[in-house]
Amino acid sequence: MLLESVAILLAGVAAGAINTIVGSGTLITFPTLLAFGVPPVTANVSNNIGLVPGSVSGAVGYRRELAGQRRRVLRLVSGSLVGGLAGALLLLWLPADAFETVVPVLIGLGVVLVVLQPRISRAVAARRARHAVDDRPHADAWWTWPATALTGVYGGYFGAAQGVILMGVLGIAVEEELQRLNAVKNVLAAVVNAVAGAVFIVLADVDWRLVALIGAGAVVGGQLGATVGRRLLPAVLRAVIVTVGLVAIVAFLVS
């Protein structure tokens, strides 16, 4: 029990840091819970609630980059609220067998998105370079809100690599510095996790010991991700996430 608790706590620290930096911490905590025999739906629900404090911690850590973005954040938060609520309800309304069947696909999608993240970032950077000579302010693309809401549905249902998806959406749709977009991403992910967590608290079977362990670790990890985590080599971070995700898929399929 002690070894299990320590492992889950450390997974929470890693997930909190990774969520703040790139947004795929669920690929660390969710497989860890499965490895200790937690049922998939209970693991997903408990993991979601546990990561809420870490998401908030990461958003607070990036608060300086949020300056001047109040209107944008408030507008997009409504999309995250709607999407996160819909995703959480889908998880609870659909049969547990459906979630267990699709889990390897969802983890695989998260792994693919993490692998593609550098390419997405390069595409966003190239787009910004083409517009660098134009100093006029640009309005956010009209589809930013619906894309944010759809990402919220995915985040409320499972959430692995939600942050990667959000950074892809914001990077293409919004003319803004990437660090400032990362700050917005952290707020939106925190909102999705919070609204889904509220639904799960009321309607789902929650393992509060797991929530406490992941939550405590994620708060520490969120601050680490906003400071020390920025200095980590992105390739090393992605390699760890991808390895854990692939091991989780194999373990899930053979179990």
C-alpha cells in the first residue's frame, strides 16, 4: 500500500508538471492507476478530479502571461465549460464497456498528438513568421470557440493530450505569443477538469484516496512545470510520455 501510494503521488507530480508544460499528464497518471488494478472508469474519474488542483496551480504559475487577455479568456472559458460538461456526462451515460473498449484508442491518440506536437509548433511558428511584418492586431478566428468547446468534450471524457490539442487550436486561430497562449491553455484545461470533476463528484464512483494523492502531487508539479519544467529538454519529456503511453496500451490489451 505504501509503495502504491508513493508511486501514485509521484505520478501526480509528473502529471502536474507535464500538464503545465505541454498538456498530456493523464498519460502518466491514468496508466499508473490501471497498473495498480483500479477499474478504468474509476481511474479516469478519480484522475480527473485529482488533476484539478494541479491545473489551477499551473494556471496561477502562468498568471503574468494572462495580462491583457481577459476578454479572450472569458469568451473561451464558456466553450470549455460547455464541452467539459458534455464530455463528463458522456462518460457517465455511455456503458462502462464502451469506455474500456475505446481506452487504447484514446491513449493512442494522446501518444500520436504528443509525437506530432513539435510539428504542430513548427507550423504555428512558420505561420507567425509569415505575418511578422504585419503589426496590425488580428481578430481571433471565428471557429476558435467551437474548436475549444469540442476539445472540452474530449477533455471531459478522457483528457490525455488535451493541452496539446488546445495549443494546436490556439496557435492557429489566435495571433499571440506562444507563452501567452500556453497561459490561456492552462486556464481552459483547468476549467474543463473542474467542471468534469464537479459532475463526477455528484454522479460517479470516486476513490478519494487516489484523488488526494494525485491532487497533492499535481499541485507541486504544477508549480514545477511553471518554473523548473520550462528548462527540460522537450524531446526527453515527449519520450517519457510516449513510452508510458505505449506500455499502457500493451498492458491494457493483454490484461
